[in-house]
Amino acid sequence: MNKQLLTFITKTKMKRYQDSNWIVKLWRRRHYVYIPFKFIIYKLRGGDDFPNNKTLWAVLVGSAQCDMKWTYTIEEVKESIKPKQR
């Protein structure tokens, strides 16, 4: 592979989902379409790794969000877990 092309590919990073424009968000949401099909295939194959269907669905949603580059910064995580002050 061409060295310049390889360095370009490694330096190019996808934006995280929250920072993307609406067209990119719409395109990345295609990963949600696969969830029901993956769920059915997993159940038909007799997968018993998950205690219930809700857990399996949550894992598949998390997998889709990972594919969408849906990530949170440390500040966002701290803000969401900060106890509400009265």
C-alpha cells in the first residue's frame, strides 16, 4: 500500500456521533436497523448466554452505538452521574 495513503488513513478519525451533522447522524443510524435481525438470528441459533431478552436487546443496542462512534467525554459522564443538588 502507498505510504502516503496509509498515513492519511491512520490520521483520519471519524467524528463522534454527537459532534456530527444531521446527514452523518442519519447515515450512522443505519446500524439500528440491524438490531431486530441480529436478535432473531441469535434466538433462532439457540443462544443462551443472556438471562433474558431485555439484556440481549441492550447489548445489541450498545453494539450498534459503538459502530456509530457514539461515545461520551469524561465531562459528560461526570455530569450525568453527579448527584442532584437540592
